[in-house]
Amino acid sequence: MRTTSKRRRRTPRWALWTVVFGSVLLVAGGGGAIGLKATLAAATDEVGKGDLLGSAKPVEEKKNASLDGAKNLLLVGIDQRPDELNGEPLRSDSIILLHINKDHTSGYMISLPRDSYVSIPAFDNGAQSYGGGKSKINAAFAFGSRGLKGDKALEGGFKLLTMTVKELTGITPDAGAIIDFQGFRKVVTDLGRVCMYVDTTTTSIHLGKDKDGNTAKPFKINPDGTLRGKISGVTPNIYKKGNRCFNPSQALDFVRQRDLLEDNSLDYGRQRHQQQFFKAIINQALKDVKADPGKLPKLLSAFGKAMTVDAGGINLADWALAMRGMNPDTLVTIKTNEGKLNSQSVPGVGSVELLSDDSMDMLKAIKKDTVKTFLLTHPGFIATA
């Protein structure tokens, strides 16, 4: 018999929020701390686990892993299932640093532009070696994954990306997670739909309809992802500005777009939309589970299968308990370069994004856990949409 007790029906917002970011898992509330931890421990079995951080995290830090103080999580979005990886290089679709303050009461989400021009350290993944050099930051995942298959490709790519982020920011991630956007199709399927506000009209370069109403690709796309030309007779999907609900295929399509955004924000727009999409998923999950707690196990399974996590030597259930004071409604999303393009053409690399001096100062503030003070004097870095 389903209980009507408010205590038994409450699902903590912090837990639903953080499951998406790979740090902790969704849990139905109720019971004491022992019962809560037991429920969390059972839920973590749904999450894929891997050695993502590798040598980027010193051995002595792993041995003394603690949840005390400020924490930094490296979150990487990919657009390809692990079982589809066959040795070809895999570029990361989104790169996010999630900074949690020392009191574990607030968080800051910083998207690093995937075209950021950075130094990538030398790396040998056991199948192919990379000698190091300067390139786009998302190439780090590709150089680390090439020649490997499946989960090994994910681990190799994440390790080199972690090393790259550490060299760029000085930050050693305390934990990491890979979010599979294809896997989130199943999450949206289980939810039925995801509703959110579309802040700028977005035209899809991947999905459209032909004259007979069949799904078709509306544009020709070059190997590097740039547009080559429109395909005659195919009308692209257009997601107009305003409130709307997405079905699974539309949701995945929307968060991939960057080329034909009405506000011409390109990669900054895609970053913004992915952040908004994650929030929308959590809000929809909260609404559904509160209305029908019986949906919880199925959602847990879908969330877990869409992620691979390295908890940095700390039990995932302990992560969950430590972060329970966080309120997702107060999570601050931050734009590097204040969301303004700062591009440059580099021979052999193409168009890259240069991080401004202020952006580098912001990253230093994250390392020092003084980002709140930085934002007081740099309000333009806060994403308000």
C-alpha cells in the first residue's frame, strides 16, 4: 500500500539534481540517516563506474580522499554510446566544471568552450601515444581515446582531458562523470517529455522532414561538423523561442545545436541550452516522482545507465549524504568570456576560442573557492537565461 506520509513521499531536490552531474544519485526520502544511506548504496549499483581520473589525481590524494572542504567535479558530455566506440577518436561534446563551496551549500557550473585553445599534455593510452601540443580542448578526449574501444576509450579520453583541465586551471578534479546524451533519450522516454523555455529560436542541422513528412537530414555536414549546404526538399526542425515540451528525439536534437541559433551565440548558446536542459529534466523528474513515487526505480535505472562515474575514491552514497545541503535552485551557471566570442584562426587547427584574462582569473577563483567574490565584481559572467 502506498503511504501518504509527507516524510515518506519527499524526494530531496539535491539528490535529483546531482544525479545528472554524476556526483550522487536520486533517492526517495524517508527514514533515518542509516536507512537513507542504505537506499543510496543500492541505487549506486545502477551507475556505470570507471577509472576516469587516472594518474591526474596523485596517489597520496586518493589514499586520503575526503569530503571535507570545497570540491570540484569534471563532467563531460558525449554523443555516442560506449558500445559504439570502435577505436576512432571521440571528441567531448561538452565540458563542465562543477564547483561546490567548502560548506557544500552552493554550487557553480562552468562550461568550458570545446574550441578553447589549450596545451594538451603528452599521453600514452596503451594503444596510441600523443606527443603533446596545443589544440582545441575537446581534442584532448579524442587523443586519449583513439585506438581504444568501449569503456576503455571513455577512460583514456577522460584521463587526458583531466590532465588538460588540470594544466589549464590548476584544479585537480575530486570526481568525474561522463554523461551520455544518447542515454538521456531513455531518461526523456521514461519521463514522457521534458518542458522548458527556449530562449532563442533554434534551427536544427540534424533533423527535418522531407516533402512526404518522413524524417530526413536537412543539411550536408563536413567531417569537422561545419555546414556544407542545405539539402533540397527537406525542411529542418525549428524550435521557436518560448515555452515548449520536447519528446526524446527533439530533446536530444535541441541540445546538440550551435550553428543556426537566432542570437548567433554558437557554442555559448549550446552550452546554455545543455545547462537549461539538465535543469528541466530534474524539474520534470521531481514533478513525476512526487506525483507517483512508483516511477522512481525506473528513472534511477535510466539515469544510472546514462552515466559513467569515478567518485575519486569516495563512496557514491557518501557523496550523496555530504551534498544534501545543496539547493539546485541556487546553482549558479557561469559563462567564460562573459559569453562573448573571442575567436582566432590557427593554421592546422582552425577557428579556436581564446579564454580572456578575466576568464583565467575566474578559474583561479574556483581553485581558491573565492568564485563568489569574483562574481560580485564580474556580474557579466553569470548566465541569467
